[in-house]
Amino acid sequence: MNEDTRLREGLSARSPSGSVAAGVENGVYAALDLGTNNCRLLIASPAGDGFRVVDSFSRIIRLGEGISATGSISDAAIDRAIAALSICSDKIRYRKAKRLRLIATEACRAAANADSFRDRVASETGIRLEVIDRETEATLAVVGCSPLLDPKGRGAILFDIGGGSTELVRIERDPDQANASPRIKGWVSIPFGVVTLAEHFGGRDVTAESYAQMVAEVARYVAPFAAEHAGGLRDMHLLGTSGTVTTLAGVHLNLSRYDRRRIDGVWMNDSEVTAVITRLRGMSFQQRADNNCISVERADLVLAGCAILDAIRDAFPLPRLRVADRGLREGMLVEMMREDGALGPC
């Protein structure tokens, strides 16, 4: 199928945010998250007070590889992204999704050639990417992950460790209101994710010294937020969404292969998190690459993610972590469905 045909079939006939102006005719929604490391798509239809997944796609593309050094998205990364987004385009069209939100995050915020990259994506795949700001990214993570808040707790420190940035959010429920929805009490975005941190300090062969340097560098950026929001943590927990925490959970459970059904929503106590990180730090690069829950695609990134997590844990010493294999895509779907009246309010 050529590019003109793709465009005529409607993928680019949308508002700037990527969603059609009219209501959803067939009840099929699509949410795409083009991150610094991953390209993820979720297609779903409303079902009761949630949604039913129709189709999905996820691929590590490392869009942000080298941006910290060159300031631009590389030709190789662009080719990887185009290949992945072409598959997403085909799935959106095949599933006849009419209500879309198609976002890009830190790599497209930071790269000097982001506009030309987005123009090429539109030309070759029909997908028009909306570059969201960091506050929107944090808000979508809250919407997507808030169903995993402990219903008996007061709230959580939510974190989303991305490829190029990490978002931290303090969310709380009003204790005087039954079934109250969580509110954002504060948020921050720090300019380190697994790709940028691993490129800066090295991710393949990580020594005790370089690991400590990574933790200290991230802690510098977490400290101002912690100074304001690390008090009054009683009845709260950590809530993490990222490849880092889902990988840790898979290794913790000794899964022979990654299984989202066993990962999403799993609880880990502080000592269990420490034990898994210690185990990963003791592995060689090849041992990490050979682990089915890590794989060669994440083997040089997972310890950078662990360092970010350790900096967060040091600043917010909470006894439990809940792992979320969900995030921005789910947040976008819920927001679109609520806007259309297909779901009730939060």
C-alpha cells in the first residue's frame, strides 16, 4: 500500500491531537505511545466500567538512542520507528479505529529534527504524532495506573521510568470521601530515563562505582521534589510503571517468559525489590541478555532503570511497591472514552 492510499483511508484525517472530531461510530479506540525506547499501541472498545482490548503492539525501537550526544534522532532510529509505526498504522486501519490519540514523548521533545521526523512519519505511515508535555505525560500515567492504588491506602508515589525522562507524582485520596478519586498533589519530571542514563554512565558493564554514580546523579534531581513531598507517607505505597519495574517483577517471580497477567498489579515489599536489584547487579551482561524477562534488548538498560528506582526508594522509603504493566496508553483510552460518554466519570 502506498503512502497516498494510507492517507486517503483516513489515518491523517484527524484533529491535531489525533482524534476525530465526530463521535465514535463503531466504538473502537486506539492509543499510541511513541517513547524514547518503545513504540506501543493499544486498541480497545468500551466494556462496562472499563474497556476490552481488541489489539496491541509493542516494540523496542530506541528512538532516543544518541540524542544526548548529537541532539538529533539518528537515521537508524528513524528507520526503526517508521517500521514499527507502519505496523501500528496497519492495525489501526484493520481494526477500523475511529477515535485516536497518537502521542510522542521525550525524544520528540528534545530532538532538533523532531519536526522533520514527524513529517516523515505522517508522509510514510499516515500517523500524525502529537508531542505532549511532561505534565500531560504525568497526568496520563496517573489516569492509567490509578486503578492499582491500594483501596485501603491513602495514596501513592507513582513513578514512570521512561527512556528519556522519569515522572514522579504524589497522588492521594480524600480520606473523608468514600470512593474518592485520587488527586495529584505534586509532580516532577527529571531529565533521565534508562536510555539517557545508560548512555551517560554506561549500561553494559556496570561497576559498583558507576552504579553509585548513577544513583547519586538521579538523586540530585529527585531531592527538591522529595523535600516537598516525602513527608506524611503513612498508608502510602510506591506505584511503578515502566519496563524497569515489570522486568524486576518478572525476575522476582522467576518467570520462564514474561507474562503480563502475572505482572500487572503484583506487590513487592522493599526487601524483595532490594534482593532482585542485587541479583541483577551480580549478573554479567550476557547473563542479563539470556534472561527471558530481560532479553538482549534491555540488557544494557535494566541497571540504569534500577539506579533510578533506587534513587526514588531512597527519597521515598515506603515498604511496598505495586507494579503496573499499564500507563499512558490506558490513560489515553480512559480519557477519550470518558469524553465521549462511553465510560462514567472517575
